[in-house]
Amino acid sequence: MTQSNASVEFQPSLVHGTVSHADGSPVANCYVSVSDQNFRELQHAYTDAQGRYSVSLEGATAHNLWVGQSIDGQYALIPQARQVETSRNDFVLHAGINLGIEAFDSNGTRLTNAAFRQATASKVFLTDLDDLPVEGYFGALAWFDSGEHATDWDAAQPAFIAAPGERYKLHVQWELPQVGKLLFTLDNEGEGYSLEAAGSRLDLNLNAEIARSSLAALLRASGAAVPTDEMNRSASLLLQGEMLLSMGGLAVSQAVADLTESVRLSLQAHEELLIAQALESIEQNRKGELEIALVGDNGVPLRGARVTYAQTGRDFLLGANPMGYRGSYDEEVGTLMQDAGINQSHVTARWGLLESSPGEFDWSNLQEFQKIDSQISVGMQLMGALSLWWSPNPDFRPEYLE
């Protein structure tokens, strides 16, 4: 594709470029927003018929660009956002579908985009059926039942925009009364969510989908020809909750209560099933027979001798983290964990603390705070654990990466 805006000279205060489809054709009338490091919009523009845009700024050197095209409150192309420091920035947008998320709190109040992000701490992820990350954008749409455009980001409906023709799982951190805060997987009873046509839309009720997916996971794990009482009760509450949801109004709060109880029953039955399977597996795979023969110096078997034995180790690893306050290693806590059978420790490599300046390393967090030598000396095996390098916390992400 021939580059547009070739005649524009580099100017530190000018941000420009092109927006095109995957086939190279221009995306006209595409919204381009330029914001500062705190995501406050500085300027915006729309692409012309050739997909070109140009925005003038005063003194900005680093900024964020958001590029997307909303038609009637939803998207036929997956928006893109990136942090840039260069004048010219070109974008290629791929076809997208809209997965809207409707969620109600325990009082039956429907959550706006802003409220949903606060309730979930924005821990909302899209994956394929193998739980691998996929291309997508966590954004917002106009509410499916309002006919309004998503001009107010905070008041709009939370949504994922993803590629058409694929099957997806949705993973959401969600807190339920009497259940707790968990990362729930929504997977359409194992089939995933999918739309074929670019620009098409599927709206998911989070409360119902959590209940439906939790029950389906239990049924798959049990393989039971005859459902248990807990399964039947969970299924009944799911159907009742979905019916009340369809009625709307004052029925919604009772629907949420029924769906929450369905989830609780499914999770409780699933946990009991896994414990029973684990105990059976221990009997079959973790236990064996030991025969000890005691003989005297003359080789004659000894009768009536008292024999005691104790397990001193295991062939598999069982790990934990942390073993002290805020990720530190506390020897007293470590000893208690070992007494409970823990033999592996997860160590967090915090980039911001290990290399706060490029090329300058400080290992004190590992050696003095997490005390890896002490852990090794008492027999702990170490494994590098999840390090939140994309987190805004400077302990994990060095400030020079900003």
C-alpha cells in the first residue's frame, strides 16, 4: 500500500498516520483519540476518505492513541490502543464481533461499564477454548435495550470486541455472597461463544452464565448417569433465575439470588467431587505395600519385634506462596507449612526492585526479604512465580518502562 501523508514533515507536536483494513483498504471516518499518560484526552480527529488522520499537540512527547470506529454503538472492527512516542503511527484494524456483558449486583442493580470495572478490578480476560489469550479489546457498547450510542464510556455496557468465527471463553473475577471472590470461567457449557459476521453482537448475562457454566463444569467432571440432589437443585435454581431475569423489574433481585445459590451448590458439589476423586486416586496411585524382614546376626528371623516407620518425603511437589507478610519468608510460617506437607516455595521476581535502573541490579529482595538461601537450606524447592510486569506498581514494573 502506498504510504499516505508522505509530504508531511516530522514535527514533534504533530501526530499523524493512517488507519486501514487488513486488506490494505482505508478506514474512513475512524475516530482517533490522543490522550496523556493519565488517559485524559488531549485531541481527537477522524480519518478522511483515504484513512489519514492528523492531530496537532502542544509540547506532548509521549501519549496514548486509541483508534476505533463505532457504528450505532457497536464495532465491526477491533479497536486498538497503544502508547507512542513517535510522530507517525499507522494502524491496521481487523474485523470484530461484539460480546456485550450484562451484570447485576446482589441488589439487582445493573452495572454500568465504570461500575463493572470497579467490581471486577478490570480482571476480565478473553481466551480460546484452550485458555490461551486471543486478540481482543475490552471496551464498551451502547446498551442493547436502550438504542443509545456509547458516547458516555462510564455509563455504557461493558463488552469484549474480538475476531469473528472463533470460539471464546470469558474469565471474570466476580464476588458472590456466601461464595467469595473467584475467577469464574464462562464457556457456554464448554462450547464457547462465537459469532460469524463482523459487526454482529451477542449479549451475555454474567450472573446466568456463571451459574450455567458452573453447573456444566460439574456435570462434565462427574460423568454421572444419574444427577445428584445438588445437581438437580442447582439446575432448578438456574432455570428459575433465568425465567425471573426475563421478567425484569423487581424480579431481577430474586433472579440474582437464585442464580447465586445455583453457583454455590455447583461449586460445593464440585469441590466434594474433586476431594472424593483425590482420595480415591491416593488409594490407587499414592499407596503401595512395604514388606520388611527383620533377622538377627545369625540370619534367623526375629519374632515379636516392634517396628515403627514414618514418611520423610514425597515424590511430588506441593507449593505455596507467600510464606510470610507481603511476600516475605518467615521461618516460623515456613516451618508450619512444611509440617503441613508443603515442599515447594514460589519466589516472585519483582523487576522494579531487582533492576530499578537499567543495568543496575539489587538482589536484596530475593536474598534478604524472600530469603531464598534459607528456604533452600531447609529443603524447599523454589519456583519462579507470577510476576506482574504489566502492573503499574513500580515494584513489579520499573518506572523507566513508562
